Amino acid sequence: MHLRHRLPAFRTLTLLLALSCSGLPFASAATLSVVQDNYVQNGSPDAVLASNGAGTTFVVAARDSLYNRKAYLGFDLTGVLQSNQEFENATLSLTSSALVGAAGSFTDVSFNVYGITGATAWSESTITWNNAPYNNTSSAIALNSSGTVVLGSFSVTLSTAVNQTHTLTAISGSLATYLNWAVGLLGDHYGTGVTSLDTPSLVLTSSTGPNSNLPGITFHSSEATNAAYQPTIIFDTVAIPEPATAAFLSAVSALGLTLVVRRSRRT
């Protein structure tokens, strides 16, 4: 088939795509700051750490014995979205501060990011290893699977974690879904009987270890003096198409494909 025969089909498809794109929702970028954060540590006594949540850093580690630490970060989604919006392309941004212990033979440490999907409340001034929501108190790295979901992971290169900072990013696709669920857009998405949370929470755990020689990592908290180092969720908001608009876009796409196929067959 010659190019001159293909052009009408391409022109038709281009026009239809232009029409359909004109009805696509507009996306805008924003950031969401942590409203409370603290870490918990196993051992005795079971105590609140990091100055009742007012510390400028928190620690995540899986060093075994009495040095396992997990961090809890809470977010407030009140008023973040308009009535016709949803989250898209969300990612967690953290800044490391230093090592806890020596690097030894390790070159990096990996971490998991969980979202709490069960109904619960916690406070940075009272959270401990034993009362932390869905914490598996017998594990250095795990949470209880009922009431949590893994949202992503990231690694810290130990050679760049000492006396300098860098931004770490978790996998983003699942985080946007989690936030949309938290604001009540997805119903009982996680099968926990919960359809929204006033203060959705992320939990950071080491996925490397446990190992008594494994260093932990300190991260800048929401109280960090430099605001650029504070934990944030970076996200887009996008308008949710009305049902009629969504049906129109689907019909236009189907029509465009049909026309292209028919023209191709004729030529």
C-alpha cells in the first residue's frame, strides 16, 4: 500500500485523537507533607523514641537484638482534592542523613514502604514498638499482612549516606492507588472493610537483614530544620471524567480504530 493511500486513514485518526484529547482531564502537580512521624524500636523498656516525635531525624534498621527500628509517617489529606479530582503519579520523597553503625562489608540497604489499610489511629508522641499499628513485633523487617499493603521499595547506597543527603523515591503506581482509596474513591479496595482513612500512614522497614553488622539509616523528619529535607509525597491531581465524557472518549477511540482498519482493508 502506497503512502498516499495511507494518509486519509492517518488524518482521520489524528483528528479523532485530537478531539478525544481535548476532553482529557488536566493534571497539576503538588506536594503533601508529613503531619506526624516517629520510629519505634524493639527491646526493653518499650518506650517512645525521638523526643516524643519531635526529633529532627528518624531511624530505620534491622540490626537484630535490641536495634530493630521501623518508621511511621502520617499524612493529612483533608482538602487536598476537589470533588472531581483523583491522585495520579504519586511518589514518596525522603532524604537520608547518616548511618547508624559502620557500613562494614555492606554496600547498600534496601527498604520497603507499606501503607496501612486498616482502621487505626496513632500518635507520634505515644507510639512504641508494641503499640505501633500492624507491627509484627517478632520480626525485624515485617508488618502484619492483614491491614497493610506493600507500596514500593528503595535502596540507599551507604557510601553516599554518610554526612550528605540525597532524595530517595519509592515506586509510585501503588501509592496513587493507596491515596485514592484513602480519600474514599475506591470503596473497600483492600478488603479490610475500610473505605477511607482520615490520616493515611506509611511505614518504612528495612528489607535487608536482620544482621547485627548491618547499619541502619537515619532520615530527616518533618521537624528537619531545612524544609527541603522533610519527607513529602509528590503527586499529580487529575480531573475525573464525567460518565458521559468517559463514554464519549471510549466511543471516539473505538470509532477511530474501526475507520483505520476499514481504510487499510480497502487499500
